[in-house]
Amino acid sequence: MPSLTKSRPISDKNENSVLLKWDKIRHFTYVKKKKDFSIKKNIMVWRGKVHLSQPHRIRFLEMYHRHSMCNIARINKNKLSTEWLGGRMTISEQLDYKFILAIEGNDVASNLKWIMSSNSIAVMPKPKFETWFMEGLLIPNYHYIAIKDDYSDLEEQLNFYIVNQIKAKKIIENANKYVQQFKNKKTENLISLLVLKKYFEKTNQL
């Protein structure tokens, strides 16, 4: 049955999951004060929760938690390795780094929107889920730095964009432009109402 939802798998067969702009406070946060990309650290940062039900996040920590180009850690306590624990970091503190990991959790990466509104770059595999932000429309190495699903090319990709800062800044420009379309509150509210109207029409609930 067609249902209203916050997120859905990116697929040719997801038409019964009708997206609305829900959980706005957590997902639709943007950066206002921007730090210059060139003075940021040549390191990738990430802080987030990692659960036993998230093998993709566990795998990333196994591969990179001690890597010299990464400052990554989980912030929740559970039965996973205590070596991966680290202190929380504010968004402002994370924005001291050129690269920020946007790794999906149970669905989308909740930090992706604010990363793309900043002068840092999101680093992630091609997304498998989408929200109102339409992550399925994002173009690899145009809106974000794309890494393989097995994360094996992370170091290669980071080094490429450290050397090629003009290309890195172009990604930032493209990402900022993509985010801009979601910032007009009046337009966003209108589109949401039109989606609801169409939903009720198509499900014969008018």
C-alpha cells in the first residue's frame, strides 16, 4: 500500500514509499558560518553511533580507526570494541577538516545535508537510501567524493583531492548549489502540501 515515509530505498520499485520532509531538526540542519577549505586539516573526520546491526559501519571502523588520514570514532557504548570509542565533536569542530565521512546508518547519513552546505566535502559510497533530500540524484565526484562499497580506495581518493584542490572546491560549489533548493521554507511547505494532495487523490481519500 502507498505510505508516507521519511526515507526509502533507492530503487526503480519504490513508488509506494511517498517521501515527506520529516525529522527536519535532525536531518535538515545547515551550516551558516563557513571556514575556508584551504586552511582545513587534510584529514577525514567522523563521529557517530555504531550498532551491532550495522556491519557496514563496523567494517569501516575495523579498516580505518587507526589510519593516519582519519579521525573517526563511535560515540555510543555497547559490546563492540572499546578501541573505537571517542569523544563527541560539535559540527563546528568537524568543520576544521577538509573531508567528513557520511556513512549510512539504518537508512541515510543524517550529517550529509549540513556537510553539503559547508566548505568541507562529504565522503561516502554511492547512497542506497534517500529522503526528501533525494540522495538518489546526487552525482559521484560532483556532489561528493565517492568511495567504493568496500572502502578500499579511501586513501587514494583523499590524496587525489588534497593535491587537486580546484576540483575539490568545485565539488563544494556543486554541493552548496544542490542544498540551496531546500532552503526556501515557503516553497518547501508548498511542495509538501502538493505531495499530500496528490497522495490523497491517488489513494482515493479526498
